[in-house]
Amino acid sequence: MSPPTIIDSHIHLWPQETSNEQGHAWMTPGMPLAKPHLLKDYQKASKHSGGQEANVEVQGVVYIETDVRYDSPDSGDLATWAKGPLDEILFLRNIVEGKYGEQDSKMLLGLVPWAPIDQPTSVFDEYLTLAKDMAGPVAWPRIKGLRYLLQAMTDPTTFEKVVFGNHFIANLKLLGKRGLSFDIGVDQRSGGTWQLQAVAKAMEMAHDGVPENEKVTFVMNHLCKPEFSIESESFQQWRVAVERLAKLSRTYMKLSGAFSELPEGLTSAEQIAGRVKPWFAHVLSVFGPRKVMFGSDWPVCNVKGPAAEASWPIWKEIVQLLLNDAELSLSENEIQSIWSSTAVEAYRLG
């Protein structure tokens, strides 16, 4: 089989200006991510020498927002308190318009920036206008969806107040009408299975009564960050929650982010593929391979990855081992869907 053509559906980038706590609240001094990460760095990370892994072709990437710092909505006008996310869009615009080189512009196929989906619809709509103006006519068409991270809300009352609130549901419906997707980050391991259950209910509410062609597309991140402990009851709870998610139309799952959730002591691609396999097999069984997409979560994959800044090739090898597993019986077309075609469909990259 020839080397796969890959669209990496989940990468992050940031310039020097935001490589610090002022730009990202989570970017503490000295941590490995507290430095610029640009597409030239990604291109180096995704290339490797020797063996069957040498001829990987990454055709393009989808950028996912990086949880940049912003102020309280009560602190002033929208353009002021949301300056951080709007500056993030300006950074992306500069890439798309070629200020980082023609190759980078061509590689950045899709953009999924932040948006205040928890705010009143009038504020949310105003933000979309500001975002469109900041992106400009060249970069705006590459904005395919939006994300607002939910996983850090570890208090059920706070979480449910947001996702079951009128603003959240109404704004999801507005995204569907605008043809924009919504990436969902929830966390079973650090947050709890209840996050998956609550967000599934909210997603159902957002689709309820909406014509099929206006339903918002959902893209679930990182297998919903499971515990990867098959002995615990969390595995069965995760299975049930993911099956509920898969029943929704226009809903996809990313095969990504596993390094952050795996227990210590797994170092080889074979070991990690073996640990991830039961979760991946369940996702395949309920979503089907044409609703599953590859993502690297670069450069976050470097933090707990088995090879530090050389972890991208390891994750790619793990995914290749899973896709070629005879017990999973995937066809060549289904394998190519996971490497690239699903991302093209979900994010309308064609």
C-alpha cells in the first residue's frame, strides 16, 4: 500500500507574541510549549527519515484555537475584552495571506478559531462580524468552524448552566444556519463522564426541530479524552456516552490527543496502539470509519508523547498500526477516509 495522504485535522500554532502567560493563561514559564510554534516547525516535526515512515505526505492541516487569554465580558466593549482571540485571527490571516511564505498559506486548509458561544446571541453575532472583518476576504472563507473549550469546567452546575442555557443552544443553531461547524472538547478522565452526557443532551437540543441541511456539524475532539483503563467502569460509561453521540447526524470524532491521557510506562508504538485499540474499535463500530478523522494535536502531543518533540511520527505510526489491524478489517477507502477524506467532508475543505 502506498504511503497515505494525510490531512491533519487538529494542530495548534502561535507566534512569539503569545508564547507566554500574557497570551495564554495555561502557558506557564519554562513549559515546553512556551515558545513559538509555526508551520515551519510543524513541517519539520511531521517529516522523518528512514524506514517505511519516510514518505509521509501531509497535504494540509486544520488549525484549532489555542485557548488564548481574554478578559471578562463585563470588562468593556466586545472588541476590547475579546482582543486576544481577535488577534489570533489576525495571526492566521497573516499566514493565509502569505506573510509566512506561500507553502504555509497553501498548507493551512481550514481554521477553527475561538468564539464566545456562551454569550447572548446578539454578542455572539457581533463577534462573528468582528471576526470576519479581522480575517479579511482571503482568510475568512477558510474559517470552517469555531470552538469554545468546555473541558475545563469541572463543576457540573457551571457546565450545565452553560451548555443547557438558551444562549449556547441558540448560538449552535445559528452556526448551523451559517454553515459553520463546532468543535467540542470534553474530558472524561479529568472532568468526568457526566461532561459527555451533558454535552450529548445539549447537542440533541441544538438539532431538535432544525431542518437537516441547517443542523450544525459537530466535531468531537480527542476521543472525548478517555481514561484508557479497560478494567474500570469508566470504559463502559464512555462506550455508552460515545454511542449516544454517534447517533446524532453531522457528528464526527477525532482520533487524536491520546498521549495526554495515557498512563505512564507505555513507550513503543505497538504498546500504545494496543492500549488505544478497544476505544478506537468502539468508535469505529458506532461512528463508522467515514465519521472518524486523524489528528495529531501537535504540538501538545509533544508534552506527554513518548519522544518529546519527535512524537508526531510516533502518533502517525500508532494510527497506521490501528488502521492496518486485521481484526478491524478496514478497506483502503475507509483507511483513506480516516487519514484525510473525513476531514475534507466535516470541514468542507474541498
